[in-house]
Amino acid sequence: MGYTDELKNRMKCEGCDKPSMNMDLFGFYWPLKNQQTIVGATYNVWGEGGLVIGGQWSASTMHFIQSSIGEGPFLRADVGYGFFIAVYDDNDEIFEGMEKSGLSILYGLGYALPVGAGGTRILFNVNVARRPGIDGKEEYWDGWNWRNKTITGSVKSLNITVGALF
């Protein structure tokens, strides 16, 4: 996971090296007549070590480059609505009222391998995603006065995933 500088500073984590995850909880796809492309919808969740947790509802497509659906290399693109469910700083304080939602994108490439006699395929993907972060104001004491600081940020990620296509 990668964060804008403001978001990284707010979370007081340089590098944020906690374990992260990205997973499609479910997706439904339908084939196009060309028998190389599937289109559908998916729900993707992501998070990092309890600091950041979010989701993305997306329209999704996979195009298999050299052969029919479920065989060989493919390209994937998702566009949808992403949001934070929770964001915590190092003191386990939630960034209340700063959650941001909006346009999210995920794109990548992968390789599909047939498994067994049915239509089941194992998918190996490398994806890049950009999702909303936080947007809000924080009040703080500078030693002399109360001040407001605008905090914004988005989340970028590089994911390596393994999935299945039935």
C-alpha cells in the first residue's frame, strides 16, 4: 500500500510496513460473443494491519488476449465506487468524519490456467489500484493558538493475487 504524504504523516507511519491484503469477496461475470471477454461486477476489500480498511464496488472486465475465456494471459480493469470503512492512527484512534468515498480504479494483468475437466480456472494477477483516502480538518494546539489543519489523502496499491474462475 502507498499513501499520499499527508495521509502517511497523519497515520504516523513511515512506510506503513504492516501486513496488507486485497481480496475480491465475490464477482459475477458474463461472457461476450467474442468468447475472449467477460464483463460483470465485483466487490473488493482491502486493508493494512488494522490501520486502513476499505471497499470498492466495481464494474469489472477481463479480456483474454490469445485465446478463449479462462486460458492464457488476460487484462483486467475495474472502475467503481470506493470508500473507507475505518482508518486508525498509531494510537488506535479512528479518523472520524474524515472518511472519503469516490472514484476507484483497479487495473492489471494476469494468467489463467485450466484446472481439471470442468470450466474451473486458476487466475494469477498483478493489479494496481488507486482509491479514496481521507478528507477533513483536524484541530490542534500549536502552543499559542488552536489551529485547523486540512488532511487529505488517497491510497495506492500494488497487489499480487490468486483467484478462481468457475
